[in-house]
Amino acid sequence: MRIDVEKALRKALNTGKVYLGAKRSIKAVRDGSAKLVIVSQNCPEELREKLKDANVPIVTFNGSNMDLGATCGKPYSVSMLTIIDPGDSEILNTIS
């Protein structure tokens, strides 16, 4: 069964705990609270480098940072976000 990542992400935003933005995401990865990191296709390489030693799954969103922001219901770009608690979402099942 294929999970619709956009739908699962919206559900996680509504029912769980999600950090938007690279600064909070990288901090959550370092402190061990991150369960999943989602990066946009055009996320800057220097931000991806900060995640390379992370022991957390990283998923590339099929779209730009503007697309990821729109999916999150935000009127601004989001290059990276972190799932802390998926809530009722099945987003963690996207990891394969």
C-alpha cells in the first residue's frame, strides 16, 4: 500500500508535533527527539551536510521549498521539517 506523503504530512501537522525550518530541525536531530526529517528537493547542500551523520531517516519531498511550505499550509518556503510526534498520521510508514 502506497502512502500519500502530502496527506500524511498534513495529518501529522494537525494531530502531531512537527518542527518547521532548518534551525529547529537540526537541533531536534542533535538532541535525539526527531523521528523523521523531510527536506525539499532544493534544500541547500550545507543544510543537508548538517544531517549526514544523523541517525534519523531523511526523506526528500518531491517538490521545492515553496511546494513544501504550501503543503504545510504556510505562505512561505520550508526547506526542512522534522516529525517529532506523528500523531494520527502514518508518515513514519513512508520510511522503507
